[in-house]
Amino acid sequence: MTFWPEFLLIATAHLLAVASPGPDFAIVLRYAVRYGRKTAIYASLGIGAAILLHVTYSLVGIGVLIKTTPWLFQLLSVAAALYLIYLGQGAIRAKAPPLSATAELTAAADTLPSNKSAFIAGFITNGLNPKATLFFLSLFAVVISAQTPFVYKAFYGIYMALATAAWFTLLSFLLTQSKVRQFLLAKGFWFDRLMGILLLLLAGHLLLSSFTAA
């Protein structure tokens, strides 16, 4: 019972972090608009799984190495920016759907990524996110007490992974509701382009912050 206040603080901080717009939100929104619910859910599961990566290196102390080695953190930032550029340039070239409903469905099926690809995209997007790295470093260094048993820390990590996956899965369901889906199918390529611009802006911000801090 001693650790319930700590858990509630962590859960609140995590909720605020996961609900704020960023690369994770952008990728789920893009996949929901472009490919539908199932693909967006697999991307959401990938994002949730990547939380365990952050938790693991924070628990074993690798996070401290990343934080205290500027060139390593800069390398992580550049890798994240390049991946966001890769996603963004693909999204920004999205085309309007064909006039024929049959042709539209056929074209969508031709370009639909596999469940594995969607999961990996979500995992990489979150795993390379420097903001997520800093969040977990701060969480395990400041919020979580040094006296907190390892099993509690592991529980916190599993909770955050599940909560993250649940949040983005819920978002996937909301974005693919019938009426919303009909609207997005008609205007989805504009949302795709908008998400592409957002991803490119995020990549630019990462690169700027990385080289400014260096």
C-alpha cells in the first residue's frame, strides 16, 4: 500500500504524456485514415511494446549512459528524425482516392501494409522517440524512489505499456467509426498529407534541438 501514491503519480504523468500529440499520435491517425482499424491497432500494439524497451534500459541503467553521453543521444535523435522524414515523405505524397468504390478498395488492398509491418512501424516510431527516452529517464530518476522494489518498477513498466497500447487502440476505434470512417475515406488523403507535414515538422524540430544542444 505504501507505493500506491507513487503509482498514481506515475499513472497521471504517463496519461498526460501519452495523450499529448506527437509522433505516436501522428502514425496511428495516419494508419487509421489510410488503412483502417486493424492496421492502426497493430501500430498501437507496436507503440505499447516499445514502452517496454524504454522501461528495460531505464531499469538496467543504460538510460543513464544515453543521458550522460551527448553524442549517443544526438545519434538517437538523428535516427528518429530520419525515420520520421521517411514516414512523412510517404504520407505527403498521398493521392486522392479513385472515383470508383471498387477501384478504391482494390487500390487500398494493394497498398495495405501487413500486420507485422504496422506493428514494427509503431514500435520504431516510439522506440526512437527521444522525448519518450527523456520521459522515462526522468520518471525512473526523479519520480520513482530508489527504495521502490524492482518488482514494483517492473509492474509500473508493464502498466504503462498496456495503458499506452489501450489508449492508441481506443483512438483507432474512434477514428474508424462508421461516420468518421466515411468522411475520412473521402477526405483521408488530405489528413494523410497533413500528417506527413506534421511528421516532417517533428523531424525538423528533432534535428534542430539535437544540433542546437550539441
